[in-house]
Amino acid sequence: MNYARPWKSFADQLQLLKARGMAVDDDAAAASYLSRIGYYRLSAYWYPFRIWSMQQEADTGRITHQRTDAFQDGTRFVEAVNLYLFDKKLRLITLDALERIEVALRVDMAYLLGERNTFAHLDPAELHPGFAGKLQRDGRTAHAAWRDRYQQLVARSKEDFVKHYHRKHGPDLPIWVAIEVWDFGTMSQLFAMMKVPDQMKIAAKYGVVDWKVFQSWLRSLSYLRNLVAHHSRLWNRNVVEQPKLPAHGEIAWCDAFAGNNDLLAKPFLLLAICRHMVRRICPGTAWHVRLAEHLRSFPEQRVAQPRSVIDMGTPPKWESWW
């Protein structure tokens, strides 16, 4: 198929939105936002205000629903911008938590594995043979694939400490130095290859009994880290990498999400995991307070069917335990 939609000037983009029913209070300001943020990025924030249509397939009789290009009554350009700005601040607050979690977990893993072997991250014998030895589609083991990725990060690093260690101590970095070149994905992948007692020990530090649950939390937080690092929409996203929940009663706040697939597929659960872990890392933190304040500032809309924090997957009475 050939792409047939033509290039449009910012003024043309604005006229198109008006023709579809969007109110624009200030043309100059709206054109400025389009020129700085882009039509396509902003479209994710006015998408929820588009009208649904219902169609019946002639051959099967099946009813389908899809968004039209027309906007609901009361849709205003400024409200899409306000959602964008809300989401931008949400990502920045989330990134603060993820940094603390990533740095703390790096130390946890280096301290535990490094006591046994200075280069434990490079030695599959220090890891779970079933997890680290699992064959990938390309024929490499999981650990070999991880090690190749790790070596790429080392080779790409411009940090002085990497050059210093290579010059003074040789090609391999000890694990307590190597952690400084890992990204969140590299870290979570190595954690998943650790021996079960090691995974259990670190998970217990964060109040999680089931190491499989904790492992899934790290995969989900790695996914979240990629979203915020690439400035992707977060507030009402459908989560691809969904975390597991512990058994009922093990972690009280998790019970609010149990059995509700809609909540499990939304980002608020990932933010709740961040809250849980940051409070373990920094008991005196106010991070969760700042996030709650931001959620309470969710922008109002005059549109017929306004959006709210419920679209993020907040369970009923979430503020009572937050």
C-alpha cells in the first residue's frame, strides 16, 4: 500500500482539527504547540475525545466499534495540550523513582554475587543453569546473549572509569564496577538468570516472598523505564509487560488489583510498584506524596465524556492506602 496523505503546514493542520469539531481558543498559541510538539504526538492526547461509531458487518452481522475523525462536543485544543503536559510531568516523576530503584538493585546484585565471585556476571556457573543456559532462537544461551549485550554497553561507554579499569586491570570489569554500565533491561535480565536462592534473598529485601513475582516486577519496570526514557505516552497506556501479583494477603495494597484485568493492564499498578520499592529503599521518601499530588491535579475538561485518573487504572479508594 502507498501512503497517500500529503504534507500539511501547521495552519493546515489547525484547520483540519477545526473542521473535525475541535474548538481552538487561540490560533497562534495552538500553531506554536503544533510546531514544538508535533501533530502526531499531540494526536495521542486528543484521541480519547474522538467519537465512537458502531458498524455491523454485512456478511457476519458482527457489531464493531471504532473511533471516527470527528470530535465530541466541547473538545478544545488546549485540553489535549493540558493532558500532554500532565503526562510529561508524570513521566519525570516516574523517572525519579526508577532511577532510585535501578541504582539500588544494581548494588544489591553486585554485593550478593560479588562476594562469591568478582566476575560473577561473566561466569554462567554463578547463575541458574536452567535460566542462564536456555537456548535462544539464534542458538546462543541466554547468558551468552546477555554477555554480548553487556560487552556492547562497555565498548560504547565513554566513562573515564571504564578506560581506567581497562588500562590498569585488564579487559574485564569486576561486577561492582560493571553495574555502572548496565541499563535497566540488562540488570533485570541478569536478575532473571540468578539462582533462585539469590533471587529470593533480594526479593525479600523488598518485602516480596515470591521470587517469580519480583522477577516480573523488574520486567515490567524495565518496560516502564523504556516508555519514560523515550517520552512515550504513559497516563492511559495499555501495558504490554504486565506484572504478576503476590498471593492474596501477602502485600495488602496488591489485593486492590487482584482479579481485575482492566487494572492489571493499566500503568497505575506499575506506579504502585514504584511506590512500594522506593519506600523500601528510602523509608523517609515523599516521592509517593508528590505523585499523589500530581494525580490530584489531573486536568479538567469541558468535553461531553471527560477523562480522569480512572483511565490510568486507579482502583477504588486508592488514596486510602497510598
